[in-house]
Amino acid sequence: MTTVHSDTGILHGFIDRASLAQELRCSERTIIRYENQPNGLPSLMLGGRKLYRVEAVRQWIASRETRPNPRRGGCLIRHGPQNETAGTGDSGGLSEFCSIGCELFR
């Protein structure tokens, strides 16, 4: 990420809104929307500019990570009949696990 000042400056580790938007490949308006969400993107107003601590942005991104819904059986793809080796051995029926690795989510 592009920092606001040199690596030895007092604002080392901070990034401005335009640089953050460029780094995340989104608009500055999207960054503003992220700030306004519940548990939104942490920011600091300094000298009329919004600044973001790079480590806080990384933590915020990590906190938004989701896992597959276990009630859905771990697979979000609707599968048709599977062969005997891909599932429970019931040929012609729906497999307990799909053939593309959904057993990793169980």
C-alpha cells in the first residue's frame, strides 16, 4: 500500500483514502460506505484528511472473512447424480459429498 509520508515519518503506516481505494481497486465512495457500516472500516481524521492505519485495514478485511454455512452441508452447488466412488455408494442418488472437494467443508 502507498503510505502518506516517507517510511521514517510520523505518519508511517498510514494511508489516505485515494491510495486505499486504488489499492483495493474500488472507488473512494466505496471506502466511505465501508466506513459507515456497523463495525466499519476504522479511520482517523487528521488535518481535514481521512487516514487509515494499514494494519487496522488488514485486520478489518480479515474480520469480514466468512465460512460456508454448515446447515447447507458445506456445498453451495446443486449437484445431480454422482457415481459410486464420489459419494456414499448409492449410485444414481445424490452424493453425500460432491466430486469437487466439498467434503473439506464438513
